[in-house]
Amino acid sequence: MADGLATVSDVICKTVSGVQDRVHAFSRWVQSRPEKVIVAFGHSSFWCEFLGGRTRLKNCELHTHFV
């Protein structure tokens, strides 16, 4: 990034790192909540990371996850 422009790999790394940071923050928040049921909406890349890369959700797909 010597010329001040980000490369594709710079953007991907920052995006992946940002998603991972948001997933960790969301996980901590969910675990701190007293509610037994939480409904959350988000993009498939977020949920793929949240689910450990095991599942890629389709558009409007419902998924149940127990923590």
C-alpha cells in the first residue's frame, strides 16, 4: 500500500479480521444475556464465521444454534 491504495488482499484481510472481531463480540454478548431465546439477523459471511465455517446459509434461511 505504498501508493496509498489498498490491494485486494489488504481489503480481504481487513474484512475477514473485522468479521472475526464482530463474531467474537456478538458471541460474548449472546453468552452474557439472560434470555433463553435470541433472534438475530445477519449476512451469510458473518454466520459462516459464527458457525466455525461449517455452514454457509442461503438467502432467508433459518438456522437454530444452541450455545
